[in-house]
Amino acid sequence: MYTKIIGLSIVIALGLISLRKGWVDFLGLISGFVVGGSIVLLGDLKAFLPMMAFYLSGSLATKLKYKRKVQKEAAQPKGGARSWQNVFANGLMPVVFLVLWRTLGSERWLFAYIASVSASIADTLSNEIGVLNPSPPRLVTRPWMEVDPGTSGGVSPLGFLVALVAPFLLGSLTSAVGLVGSNPVLFSTITGFFGSLVDSIIGAEWQALYLCPKCDKITESKVHRCGTQAKLIKGYSWLSNDLVNLIMSGTTGLVGYLISVRFI
Ligand SMILES: [Zn+2]
């Protein structure tokens, strides 16, 4: 009971700080309250702390060298402020897995939860830190092709390293708070790396990619940051970056559920 009150207080405080710092916009804040509040109520502080670690590290990494990312056209739009779509892209499936854990009772759904959060932290941090790799990234499905930093599906040595280290650290935190009965470090590392790979492959093959006719720049958004309507040049127009993250987080959670028997 007391830990839930502490958890909910952290959710509210973190939300208000995030709004002031420009990490979220208003609807992003409300969505954050819904996702964060649900996780505290369903899974208590033990489940919330790993998600909080993802959120804080993701926000800080997005702001890291933001100006340099803007120059490379690899920065998140709106100064990095998360919208409600961004929040649900990474937050919806973890909540679903906690609901399944509560209703069905199997600890394997808690592992699905860990897997989906691991995938999000591996994917977000490897994207945000990986764009700072000194040499240009290569397309994951065609490694002989160099692409511009920030292009979906682009991978780099630095990105791969972060995609292993970030979920390893998340697993260590999850282990420290004792969310599950056994040690989830290896499980978290494997599923996190898998998730970021899934994200890169979907991003490389099917995600919508646009060309701004005015700036002659490739972008992932329908409207380029200069305000010009961009033209679809590759992928499906409905497959946005947020939807790719949602698919990645759900798929990794289900894979985590399936392989969790080896880790319990
Ligand atoms: Zn433009």
C-alpha cells in the first residue's frame, strides 16, 4: 500500500518535471500518467522502477548532443518532447503484459513485461546514442549499404554495443528490486538485443520513409520539420515509427513469454 502511494507520487512528480523540461507535450504527460499509474497499481514499485529507468535514460539520451543530432537530421522532432503516440508505443504492451500477469497468474507474463521494457530501452538508447557513431551506419538488411545517421534500419558498432549494455543494466536493476523469483539479467540482455534488432529490420524493410521536396532530405515524418509536405518514397504510409515500436515491444514480450521457461 505505502509503496503504491510512493510510486504514484513519483509518477506525478516525474510527469510534472518532464513537462517543465520539455521531455513530453501535454497529451504525452496525460498518457504518461495513465501508463505509469497503471504499472504502479498492477505491479507496484518493483515493476515501475525498471520502466522509470527506461524513461529517464531515454529522455536524457534524446537530449544528449541534441544540436549535433539536428545537424545530422537525426534528432527527434519538437526538441525531443514525447507525444501520446510515443508514450503508448513503448508503454502500452508492458501494461497489457502486467494485466495478463494479474489475471492469469503466471510469472511468465512478468518475464514478458521485462522483455518488452528491455526491448524499449535497447532500441531507444541504441538509436539515440548510436547516431553519434563516428562512421555512418549501415542498413541492417544490406550491410554493404551506408545510410544517413538516424535512418530507420541503420546499425552501427556503437549502436550494437548500447543494445547489449542497456538491457544488461536494466536486467541488473530488475534483479536488484526482485521483480521475479530468478535472476533476469541474461534474459533481459537477450530479449532487449532481439527487440532492437526486430525494430531495425522492420524499420529497414517496411517503415514509411519520406522525401522532403524542398530540402531534398529523407525523413520519417509525413511533414518535414521545415513545414513542407513530404513524399512517400518507400514502405507503408501507415507504418510509422511509433507503430514499429509498438509491434517491436509486443513481439519481444511474446518471445520473452515463450523463452521464459528456460529462465524461471
Ligand atoms: Zn524540408
